[in-house]
Amino acid sequence: MSARNWIDLKQDADTGIETIRAHFEGHAYDPHWHDSYLVGFTEQGVQRFRCGRQRYDSVPGKVILLEPGEIHDGEAPTPDGFTYSMLYLDPQWLERELRALFADAPQDCVPTMSMTVGPSPELIFAIASTFQTLHQQELRIVRQTATDYLLTQLSSQMQWRQRKQADPRMPLVAQRTREYLHA
């Protein structure tokens, strides 16, 4: 890792949400996945990554939305690198909170993102507000208000889909590897 790369990571004790703000120049990270939903935005520079079968360039003003298990990498194609803020949302927490806020949420489905990278000033504001309140460990009522607002804004970029029935004969890591190779 370059001496000019940095990471600032914290975790909220009540929600389990991890907040990460980072800066990378050049190669940022190899292909990997997370067990969480990733909700964030690029603050500065160009954040280039591959996810699925597509390459994305995220710039300031764009949100990044990744689902659990989506394999992605990262690099900075310009010399000044990129800076981003990201929230890591636990899938069980997200489902529980969405169901609490929206009574019509289907019980046998999971949230899915309608885009990977795109413009959404309202969602960026909600992510940034939530990031600040969690990262600075504001009062619980302030954090709850911010996460409720985030979920309301995030719901405009989400849909519900049937839960995937995993092949019980194949370990999860093998399934994800197969999906990555197919992509």
C-alpha cells in the first residue's frame, strides 16, 4: 500500500454498521466480496472497479451500491487517486429495519439494488449524514433519525426479490467462485 493511501474505519455498536472513509492511488484492492450491503459515494477523483461483467467509473456525485457477495476490485486510473465514504450494512439489520419502516415489505424476499453506480444527490446526502452521525458517535436518537432517513432514500433504489435457494451440496465460497468465473 502506498504511503499516501489511508483508511479510517469505525463500527457503530448499536447497529453494527461499519463506516469507512479511504483514499487510494493506483491499485486499490484485488477482486473480493463482502457479506454486507455496501452503500457509499466517491468524494474525490475517479474510482474504477469491475463488478459482475461491467467496469464502472465512479466520480463525485455518484453513489455506489453493492449487494452481499458481489465480487469487485478497485483502482485509481488517475494520478490523484480517489477518496470515498462507504457504509457496510449487515443484511439482517437492513431487512429488519426496512420491514419496520415499510409494513408492505414482502416477508419471503430480500432487498436488491436497482443500480451499481449512478447519480442521486438525495441518497448521497443521506449516506453522508448517516456516515457522519455514526462515525462521530452522535447521540442514539440522532443516529436512529439518520439511519431512518438513509433507509427511506435507499428504498427508492431498491427492489425486493425472492431469496435464492442455494445448492446445499456446494459450499458458499464455491458458489461465489463459480459465479465470478462465469461473469
